Amino acid sequence: VVAFPAVAYPTYDVGVRLAGAVPRAMDMTDLGSMTGSSMTGSSMTGSSMTTPKLLWLNSPSNPTGEVLGHEHLATVVRWARQHGVVVASDECYAELDWRDGAGGSSSGLPVPGAVPSILDPRVCGGSHDGLLAVYSLSKQSSMAGYRAAFVAGDPALVSRLLEIRKHAGMMVPWPVQQSMLAALTDDSHVAEQRVRYGIRRGRLRSALEYAGYRIDHSDAGLYLWATRGGVEDAGAGSCWTILEEMAGLGILVAPGSFYGVAGGRHVRIARTATDDRIKLRHLYPEH
């Protein structure tokens, strides 16, 4: 069994299935349910059968933009260690924190530790045992096509991943490694990206709220997690009504149900279009 957030990018679910394991979408505030005696939609019973071997976290979240705090993450780590669960934390949006005071460092980047890593001593107690932090340059450096990423954490787990990598053909080509090195040692382009995305975020959010939509979470990352009163009350599939509204205005959004049943009342709106295209004139003529 591999668990992941109830609202999450579908790659976690798909990856579990490709590995031949059992996927389980979970409410991360209800850890006790992961060690219960039954599993919805499965004939597996007994806590040893339902407790996951691996738990995926994603903070800041895609699609919601929610940031899990130190205490929340520390609680997850304590629970995982108590039950022998490996925790893998996808942290690729950590540099795109929009909360008040987040950009207070001299570099223009978030204050170190503002978005806590699973490897933060305040979270892990100074030990990386059973923990993996996964980071990609796709977001902070717009390097999605490079497939440039790394994993850090428990040396024993990282060593096993290195062995598997050799046989699965997942070695990172030398030119990509050099590109990663250049990106990771240059903060200026990341700060520039933050400014660009921040302007787009402000424009989109004000336009959407002016048009009667509500933005939930969206504290970090590249997306706005939007819904609208009246529509959200229609049930778990109400995201499609919002999607049709947006499509009628020439705006492409992703239905929240794409990220799990629990996301069915929202849509995800990306800030990855060009500045010229992010104008929303139909919603907010001033922009």
C-alpha cells in the first residue's frame, strides 16, 4: 500500500499502479485511518495490510497551494516512524511561497525554512531515517523538459535508489547535470521568476475575486485553487460547471476532480501562460 494526499497530482497514483502496489488517497489530517482494520474498495483487512509502506507528501501542494507547517510535518514523521512507514516529500514548489513575509530575504527568495522541508531539524528531529525529500528544477527554473531533479535524505534509502537507477536506465545525462549545477548555484533567476509569477498571481486573483470566485489555499506554487459559492454546493462534480464557465470566457483551467474526488468542487488555474495572455479581459476589463 502506498498513500498520498486525497487531493494531489495524479502521478503519485499512477506511479503506485505501475509499480504493482495498492494506491490509497488519504486525508493527511487523519493519520489514524491509515492503520485501521479495513480499506475502502479492497478486501484487505488487518492493520498490517492497510498501513502503507510509503507515504507521499506534497508541500507546497499541487494543485491547492497549501503549505504544511513544521508541527504538522513533525506529527507525520513521528507517526511514520512509529509504524515503519517511509515518507517521501515532493517539495518542488518550495521557492514559490506567496505568504506575507515569505520574500523577506536579501536574495528576493523565501526566508530559508519558511516552507519547511521534511529534512528540517524541526521536523525530523535531526535524523533523516526513513525520510526522502524530492526536488525538481521544473518549477523554480522552468526546466521541465530537462527532467532535472534530485532526491536527498536517508542514506540507506538513497543508496537503494542509486542501485535501482542503474538497471532502470534513469541516469541523468552529463549535460543535464551541468545545467542543474548552474541553476542550483544561481539564485538571481529564481528571484526573477518569483517576481514574474507574483505579478501574474496578483492579476489573476484580483480578477477572479472581482468576478465572484473564491480562492482557497494557494499560499505557494504556480496555481490558484478556485471555486464559487452556489456552484460548489452542487456537489463533488461542480468543478465541471466552473470549467464550462471559464471555457466560455476563453480561459483554460483544470477540473479539480482530475486531482481526486475530494477536489471536485474546485478548478486549478495555472500562471504559466505568457503575460500577454494573462489578461482576463472578459472578467476584469481593467486588466
